Amino acid sequence: MAKTIEAKDIMLKIAEIIISELKLEDITAETFDPDLDLVDELGIDSMDLTTVALVLQDEYNIIIDEDDYPTLKTVRLISDYIQKELKDK
């Protein structure tokens, strides 16, 4: 049985990972817009997204299918994906 993790907690953790991996300055996980388009507005490329996905896989002990990467465009969408994967475990 997978433990229940609040969506807000997942979104904060995702934001922390993105901020850390991309070395973003002047932003915190609490102020990170969960609906910001990571590719179009933040400029994340496929390598950055892969790195973030790998860290999230380790963090939550899930598998993120590479075919799903293009759909993971915002922190909210990534959080929804993680919640679904945790629920399906």
C-alpha cells in the first residue's frame, strides 16, 4: 500500500528539484508557479527534463516513461503524474 502524499507537498518537492537542478535564483519552491510551462516559459530542454525526471524517480521510487516526458510541461502536470503512479503501485 503506497503512502498518501499531499499534492501540495509533491508540487513543492518538484519545484525544489527544478530550482536545484537548474540552479535558478530569486525563486523558492513556495513562489514557483505550478502552472508555469517549463519548456516554453522557463526554457527547460530535454536534457534538463530528463535529469529532473530521474531525480523524481529516485525520490518517489516510481518509473516515469520516457514517452510521457513531453506531457510533463508544468509542475502541476508532473505532480498529477506522480500521484497517479503512486496510487497505481
